[in-house]
Amino acid sequence: MEPACFLSPFDDHVLGSDLYKSSQPTVVSPKSDRMEPPKTAEPTRIIVDPGTGRAYSKGRLLGKGGFARCYEATDLSSNKTYAVKVIPHTRVAKPHQREKINNEIELHRDLHHKHIVKFSHHFEDSENIYIFLEHCSRKSLAHIWKSRHTLLEPEVRYYLKQIISALKYLHLKGILHRDLKLGNFFVNENMELKVGDFGLAARQEPTDHKKKTICGTPNYLAPEVLLRQGHGPESDVWSLGCVMYTLLCGTPPFETSDLKETYRCIKHVTYTLPPSLSIPARNLLMGILKLNPEERFTLEEILDHEFFTKGYTPDKLPPSSCVMVPELNPPNPAKSLFVKVTKTLFGKRKSKIKKAPSEERDDISKLVTGLMKTSICRQLSHKTVEGNELTPLSGQSPSSSPVQTVAEESSQKSISRSVRGTMASSCEVFDDCITASAIIESAVGLLKNCLSHMPPAEKNPASLACHEHFVWVSKWVDYSNKYGFGYQLSNHSIGVLFNDGTHMSLSANWKKVHYNLTNSKHFSFLASAVPEQLQGQMSVLQYFASYMEQHLMKGGDLPSIEEAGQLPLLLLQWVKTNQALMMLFSNGTLQVNFYNDHTKVIFSKPDHTCLITYINRDRNSYTYKLSSIAELGCSPELQRRLKYILKLLQQRADV
Ligand code: ADP
């Protein structure tokens, strides 16, 4: 079966759950059981390639450019997500405009580099030209700069190295970018930088034929371009210097309130170096921002500069660094902050195996990986458009400035502060935690095996009588455009996976709070003694709890079970497609909720036997052994869903 291509009414909503009470927007469910597009689907939201017949669903708007609007787009047959630039023919009616687009396509399609936005394909219909590009879910350095204003030197090195690698490739191919600026450095889900927008790019010409056109962003224009002496690779290097300056100092080097004055400053290379800059950073900037292009550092010289050779460059940056200052630990730190805090506060770690120092360093990378994995949700998630957010309930606003509170207080630094002065009742470090990728891998194996062996059948095998031994998600709220993803489990506990990858949960009786920095670092507190520094998260958690209590209904008839004394379940990852929400838990449970008809499939392994529970549209639940399904087959209704889940999991496994 091809994946379903209906347009979920949830596409543009952050909040979701199983059934809304009347105060919520009406959710229109297609009548038929088959996961097909409803007849009423908005035609403009589907793009069809007239050449191949391939259909794409157009998702949210990512941004607007000179000619184009850029949207998220999903190939309905492969579920692959792209960023699609949609250029109306009317916008490029003049020959020189059309030529520009053709030039962009021509140049970009031949570029294949890790740090260049991948050009996938293009086509046009009677209304528009469509250019399908690699989707960079974390937008661009311009967005990061807007939130952060200045970055740390290691972060600047991290990004610049990737830009330089792309630029070396371009220049080697004889291509000049000619519009290097923060907004054209895209960042993907894994925090990798990708140079994009080849709208002004051009092939390098011999000196006497150099392009004399003035193009680029005024602030970053090189003096020789302004003086119409032509644009060479050195002019890209100049812009790179301006980018470096902007990221380190917070404003472009030649910015003034008057464009003429800016141009005068560029032509005379008049700029100031703030005293906060390190000596190597100053020296490097001075070597790049030279009037004479021939005297300017080359890309090689930049990389060989002590700014790069002597300074620490992280291998990865946490996604949280898009909005807040990251805590970066250079290699060979004496101890990671976490280990230090844990030791100081709790004397000993309850680690099963004593870790070597190198493994302690892994704690940081695990944390980073955790953050990155968590944020996978953003890649497929069709989050709300601005202004369609879940707004705080009256009288229950979590805090005066909740976003800031979460951002600030969930940093590790704050955690160390918070835990230091509190009554944390326990802190545990686990070495054998299951990861989301392990769950995905195992589920892919089991499902593949089951689907390839099962015989055709019209109905499901006999369901098990007793199926109350596992916990499942009965309500959920996606508030990730502000805080994170909240959910209520069938045992009545509440959890929130915050956008920064930390997790907090509240026991069913609301007496105990568990806080996880990562999958394997666990703190617990009495709800009455949550450290001050975690109060922001606590308020958000309580807010989610009361919201779900008041507004959402439980999503099925499965009985609730009492919370046992063991550790709470952790949501490791959630992924939203236009059809379903998938959630992965630390005990290996995997739950997929289909939006259109509220059906759900839950994989659980309560006692090492893999069970599949299907909650149908009437909210009746049936649990089967996966082995019985493999042996006897299942209804087409369930089979379609299992196939969809397998596809989704395989896609995640490839990430
Ligand atoms: P411009 O060249 O005027 O910036 P573009 O058409 O290249 O216009 O892009 C418009 C906007 O679309 C960008 O500013 C950015 O927000 C978004 N965008 C473009 N390409 C991508 C991409 N590959 N991934 C994510 N967003 C993108």
C-alpha cells in the first residue's frame, strides 16, 4: 500500500490528542476506513509532477524569498520531506528573470557536497516552477543569530569550517556564490551547516571578463564589487569575514543607518574590533578584511590560522544552541559538569560499571546525541503556523516569561545549581539504557519479519484476554513551538519531553517528580521540594497536566494500571507525519496514533513477548501476540497500519 495521502486536520495544529472535548476545534474524520484522501482535500496543497505523476503534499511555509515561497513538502509515495521553492511563472515572466532561475537550477543541480544544500529535482506546471531541495529543519544562521546575537568562538569555528569546506569545493569548481550571508547558511536537523541559495551564483570568469555587476547583500559586499572591479573568489572570502565578524560581535562590521555611509566604510575598510574579541579572532578578521583582494587571506590560510589551529572546535553542537548559549566542553576536561555535580552532591554514582575518564566524556556526547535524537520530532512534524499555538489557560500561566524560563533553566549549568541546594531524594546513573535507535531497529526487524511471513487474512487472530500489563499514552499535547511535548500515560502519570531534550514527569498521585537530563541521568524529588531552578519546567509540567485533564479525553478503552514502584517511563522520541504521531518509550514501547480515525497501534513487550494492541475507531482495544499475527495474518485494516509504521520506522532508521 502506498502511504496514505489524506491531509490531516491536525497538520497545522500543535495540540493534539485523541478526542477533543467540545471546546476544541472539530476534527473531521474521513468516513471510510481506507486511508485515502478525503474528497474535500484542498487541491492547492497537493503538488503533482506532470512528468512523472508523483504527488507531494505541500506543508507549512518555511520562508519567502525574492521570487519564491518556500514550503515543506512530502513525497506521498516515499514520505520523504523536502523544502520546495515555488516560483510562480508570473514572477519570472521577463526573460532575464527566467534566466536567473534557469541559472540557479543549472548551477545548483551539479553541486554535490556535504555542506551544500542538496538539489533534488525540479519541474514546473502551468502555474509554478518547483525546486525540491534538502530540507534544513533548523532554518539558517540568520535565525540562530536573531535568537543569540553573538555566538561563542568554538561555535563560530564549528560553522565557519563547514562554510569554508563548501566554499573550497565551489571555488575549485570555478563557481562563486556571490551572496554569502547568514540567511543562506542553512542548518539541518543534525545541526550540520549547508550553504544554499545559488540565485546569484556565477561561474568564475578570467580577470578581464570578471562579472562587474553589483550583487549580494549590501553589508557584506566586498570593496572591489562596490567599485565594479569584478567579483572573484576573494570577494566570497570578504563576505565570509563579514559573517565571522557578525557572529562574534553581534552586528555586521560596516553596518550604519545610512547605506551610502556603509558603502563609504566598506570602500575605506573602516570598522572597529570590539575589545571582547580574542587576539586570534582579531588577527584573522584583519587578515580577511583587507582592501586589496590579493592581500586577503585565502581559504587555506584562514584554516591554518591560529584562530582555528589553537582554538577548540566542537564536533557537534546541541540543537539547544540555536536559542541559548551552549555549555561546550573542550576535549580532555577534568570531568564533565554532570559527573562533578553528581559526585559532589551524592557522594557516589550508582553506576554499575566504573567508568573510565574517556567514557565520562561520552556522557557529554550522549547528552548531545540525546538532544539531537529528541529533536528529530521537528523534522517530520507539521507544527503550527504562528498564531495557532496552544495558549496558556487563564489563571494557569506557567510563569511570567515561560519561554525564557525553560530555555535558561534547563541548561546543565542551572541543573548543577539547582541540584546543589536541594533535597534531591536520589540521583541515578544508568549504563544500560535503551536508546530510541535500538527500539527502532528492533521494531523494524520484528515487523519486517511479521509482514513478510504472514498469510493473507480477512480478520485478526483471537485477541488475548488480559492486556493490562503495559502502559500507553492516553492523551498528548504538542506544544513544541514553545516548550515541548506533553503526554499522559494510562497509569495517570504525566510527562513532558522539553525541546532541549530533558524530560520531567509527575507521578500519578502528583507527589513525586522525576527529572532526566538524558535517558540515563535520572533525578527524583518530592513534588513539594523541586529545586528552584527547575520550577520553570515544573510549572510547564503542571500546566500540561491540567490542560490534558480539563480538555482532552482518554484515547481508548484500555484499562488503567497503577503505577508500580519502578522508575517512570521516559518518552525518548516523538515523530509526527501528516498522518500519524509515533512515540518511543524507554521500556521499548512504541505507540502510533493515526489522526484521521483515532486508531492506534501499540507495540509492547511486557514480558519479552511482543504484543500488538490495536485500538480501533470505536476506541475498543484488542491485543495480539505478534507471533500470532505472523502465523495467522491480520485484517487488512491492521495490516495497512503495520505497513505504514514499518515505513515510518525504516525512514527513522536511515536518519
Ligand atoms: P532568498 O534567496 O530570497 O532568501 P529563497 O527562495 O532561497 O529566498 O528562500 C526563501 C526562504 O525559504 C529562506 O529564507 C528560508 O527561510 C527558506 N528556505 C529556503 N531553502 C530552504 C531549505 N533548503 N530548507 C529550509 N528552509 C529553506
